[in-house]
Amino acid sequence: MLTLLQFIFALFLIWLYVQQTPPDNEFFITAFDSGFFSHYDEAKHFVKIISRVSLFLFLLLSLIVAYF
């Protein structure tokens, strides 16, 4: 069983890993070329958020499944 302190530390490590992960270039090019975004920076920011959130949720789910 994982203690609360270990769980919080694991979440912190996941957060650090997600902050270092670059966005997916293929998805970024598709989002920008589709015409949905009017500016390059908007598309880049959107893809950065989506990729980090999805990676964080995947790692969090993996942590929960592994320890509980």
C-alpha cells in the first residue's frame, strides 16, 4: 500500500516529467494545417496543453492501477 506522502511525491515526479515533455509534432502540424487556428502560437499552445494533460492523465492512471 502506498502512503499519502509517497503518492504526493509520485504525483510531483509525474508533474515534473510532463513539464519536460515536448508536444507531439505530427498532431501540431495537423492542427495548424486544418485552419482551426488563426495563429501559429495559438496552435502551439493548444497542442502543448493537450499533450501534457493527456500524458499526465495516462501516468496518473498507471500509478493508480500499479499501486491500488
